[in-house]
Amino acid sequence: MSRAFVFPGQGAQTIGMGRALADAYPTAKAVFDEVDDALGENLSSLIWEGDIADLTLTANAQPALMATSLAAMRALEAEGVKVTDAAFVAGHSLGEYSALAASGALAVADAARLLRIRGRAMQDAVPVGVGAMAALLGLDFATAQDIAREAAQGEVCQAANDNDPAQVVVSGHKAAVERAVEIAKARGAKRALLLPVSAPFHCALMQPAADAMAAALADVTLHAPAVPLVANVRACAVTDPEEIRALLVDQVTGSVRWRESVAWMAGQGVAEFWEIGAGKALSGMIKRIARDSATRAIGAPADIAALKA
């Protein structure tokens, strides 16, 4: 049975995530130590016993979620599961960096530093209150794109995350996104609601952050991943390091094509998806995209024990 390892994005963070892995596996603890060293601060103490409001800040959540995913991957490796046991790796938004670190394309320390830069740049790209994001539930991607175009009215409003067949997130100027919510309700959306996010991610308003990432990524060594990466903005496999570097820049302003990415992997024969890190949000999306596939979330020692059993 062909499998893929997938890595969660922002929103999965919880206080205490990864702590049991670090206590049970020295290699998992070493990941948190490495991230702390790379950032020059004790991020692990914020992750394990800090305030959720501080952890949810984009500049903290992004490296914290990557650290937790990599700790889970190292724990799996300690039990004999290798990244090359997967046919593909993929990650949702920041999870793409976790996938690249897990597959050896990117050093963990570099991933941590890049995600700190990315988090700050995405936060700073748009003044607080100017942008917004909203989830449109019960509508397909084409309909959501139509709604975004209608709502824009000269402002930015884009379909930012194509998460699954009935969940699309739009992003852009706050007034335009609010218009999109009302249009979606009128078009029969099951629900349409503003999301509690601090910036309008994955839309044209993020161009300053894309520029910052282009500069940051230019100085980083990228290797070919041990397993092909299914890239967010391409929704198919890539292995060339320079192509991956360019796609990581495009990803800041581009749509996260998660529905298409999962469908593409299923079409390549992937029947089992392992969600590596915090939460189970991706597993829920995957079950709605590739209904015959099996999912498994690996975020704690108990999950690994169940796997061994």
C-alpha cells in the first residue's frame, strides 16, 4: 500500500504539543533543542507551558508547528519508520517547510529560521485590521472563485485555500472578504464565517512577505528531497531544489491547492496518508477528498505505540 506523509499548517497549535514525544524520544527532544538554538530563544518552553495567545502569534506558531512535526518524524525514525517509506511528502502552507525538513531537503535549523522570518513578514505585510480571511463551507472551489471575484470590487479578494470539496478559504481586504461572506450565504453556503487570523494569508496582499522570503531563501542550501514533494501551488510532485525554492516564494501569495494535491497523490496510488505532527485537521480534509483512503495521525507516543501494535 503506497502512503504519503503530510504535515499540518497553522491552526493546529496547542500548548503542550510534542512534549510527550520529547520526553519519550531523545531524538525528538533534540529537534526542539535545535530549533531553540537556531532562534536563540527558548521556544520549546513557550510551546510546552506558555500562553496560547503567544503561541498563536504567526512568528511563533510557524516554527513551533514545524518543530513538533519534525519531533514526531524523528520518533517514527527511532522506531524504524523512514521518510523513504512514503511515496510522497506534502504540507499545508507552513507544513511544506516541515515536509522539506523531514525529507532532508532543508536543515531543521534553516527551516526554523525561515519560518520565523516568514511568520514575521506575513504579519507585517498588512496592518492589523486591513485584511481578513473567511471560510466558505458547502461550496466548491469554482463557486468560491466566482464569489471572490464578485466581492473584490477593486480590492483584493482571492480563493486562498482549496482545502477539500466543501471548504474554501478566501483572503484579502477586510471589506471585500466581508462582502464574500454575504454573497456566499446568498449562494447557499452551509456556513460562511470570518476566521480568527491576524493577517490575510495566501493572497496578493502578501507580496511584501513573498519578497522577504525570496531574499531569505536565496541564502539557504536546499537539497533534492529524499521523497518527492507535492507542492502547494503546483499540486503535483517536484524534486528540483531550485524549482522548490521558487515555489516556496510563490506559495506566500498563491493558493494552497490542498484538495488537488491529495487527489493527485490518490491518483498516483497513495491509499494511506499519515499526518505527522499536531492535530488531525488534514486527516479530516483527506477523508473528504479521497474517501477510500486510510488516515493516521502521529503526534504523540501513544500514536506510535498503536502503529507498532
